[in-house]
Amino acid sequence: MKVNEIFYSLQGEGRFTGTPAVFIRLSGCNLRCDFCDTAHKEGVEMTEEEIAAEAARYPARHVVITGGEPTIQLNSRLVKLLHYHRKFVQIETNGTRKLHDDLAVTLDWVTVSPKFGKRPAIERIDELKVVYDLDHVEDVEALEGVTTTRDDSYFLQPCDRGEEFNARNIKSCIGYILAHPKWRLSLQTHKLLDIR
């Protein structure tokens, strides 16, 4: 597998905000989002055993596999090795690719963050985390019927495009949530705290 980076920090977004976690960022993505803040193209080749051993070095039980788009490379072998080390394995995916059956049942938590209002192709969604852009509210509206395994796992996260836009966007996002209370606010707290 081509791995962009493995690091230890706090989960900054969504349901597990504030949770100590090992982040495994896999290289590559099938989308080109203009707001992407991740340099995910570069990386080094590592075996599943090497990745799991590196994750096991850290004391946190929680592991977040992200990207880029992790479903391009992720397999159930890596997840099972992480489970061997007693890790709870969460994936963050854009939802454009279906999970293979063995991977879908092996993962502990599936966070789907759809882009451009596209309905997810993925069938299991534990948490829906949508980037909110006041210029593209229709993208959120298009996802209103998507169901998750939990009623309290719908998050809107204001898109970060710079200070002037962000002030208006956050206000609009809060207004949307107040009018549609199934959604909860997710802030990129790692950016607010200036941590990874």
C-alpha cells in the first residue's frame, strides 16, 4: 500500500471529535475537490504488517484510515491486523466506491463525506459528514434522504475557503442546521487548535 503518512493526534471532526487517534493517510484520490487541504499524492510503499505495527506504537485504541480516498487501497487484511492490536478502526471515505463485503463487515465505523451532492455508492454509513458551502446548499439538500445506522450521526462541516468567506459560510451553516435539526455542527477543531 502507498501510505502518505501515519501520525498521532486528536480527531478534529465529526462524532469522535477530541478522541486521541492514530491517523493512517493512504495516498491517492478519485476526486479533485478545489477545497481539499490534504497533500495526499505522495507516499511510501508499506506492507499491511508494517502499517499495523506502526499504528500499534501509539497508545490510542482509535485508528482513522483516511486519504485521499482510502477505499482505493484499503483491504480487510489491514483492518484485521489492526484488530489484532486491539484497535477500533474508522474509515473516512467520500463514498463514491462500494466497500467489498469482507471490508464492510470488518470495519468498526464508516464515516462518509460525500462531495458535490453525489449520493453515496457505499451502502453502510455510520456517520454522514457533509462539507457545507453556502454557494452550493443544493449539495446538502440532495443528501437529505441518505440514511445512517444511527439517528444522531448527521454532521455539516463549514467549508474552509478563507476568512472572509468563512464568516458568512459558518453563519449560513448554523442557519441551515437550525432549520433542519437532524444535522449537527462539525468544526475542524484541529485547525482551530493548530494541531495536525
